[in-house]
Amino acid sequence: MHPKHFIAGLDGKKVMAAIADAERKTSGEIRVGISHTGVKDVLVAAQECFRKLGMERTRHRNGVLIYFVPSDRQFAVWGDTGLHEKCGDSRWQEIAAHVTPLLKSSQYTDATLEVIRRVSESLSLHFPRQADDVDELPNSLRHE
């Protein structure tokens, strides 16, 4: 799929609002990245994008990147060490299993909102919002 089709089918305002809402419940940070080129390994690409965005610099190492590669029909959820230690690979695989059918049926906004909702559940459980919490990263969609 061409990335333009994916982006056209994605309601960016709803996605950014969902991120903002999720982050009101946690000290964690969520970002969405969309690759405009194919990749050999979606997890490696997600990890590289995570680093490019400086997501490993959050105070509690609890950032999460939702990374889409439309041209390869792939996506990944990459969580920083603080969250990954608490959730492990099984949580990311569980999220992927629930979201893949939505993506396959071209429900890009619904799929993205579902990932955000499920990631938010994990973040809220392990990293509840603190009184001194600040939004450490922008909520905008990242195109690369």
C-alpha cells in the first residue's frame, strides 16, 4: 500500500486527541510514526525511529512508539526499557493480534486508536500520572 493511502485514511486529529487523552492518565509518552519507505525489519526500523525521536530520554523510560510501514503492510509497537521490563514481548504481540484485523480491513484510524487505548492501559497500570508530570514529547504524527 502506498503511504499516501494510509495517511489519507487516518484521522490525525482523532489520533492526536487520543494520545493526549491517554497521556492524561499516565506519566508515559506515546508517539505514532509512519514510514514512507519499505524496511527490512519493522522492529529494527521502529527502534531506530524511537531513538531519532529522542523517546529514550523520558524521565521514567516509558515512551511507546506505534510505528506503521504501509508500503510493507507492517506495524510495530516499541516500548522503552521501563515499560518493556514490566510488559514484555507478550503484551506487544497481544496488541498486534487485536489490531491486525482492523488494519487488514483498512480501518486505519480505528486500528491506531485501539493500539493507543491498549498501550494506555499498560502505561496507566505501571506508570500512573504523577502530580509533577509534564508532556515530554509532542503528540503529533511523525512522517519519515
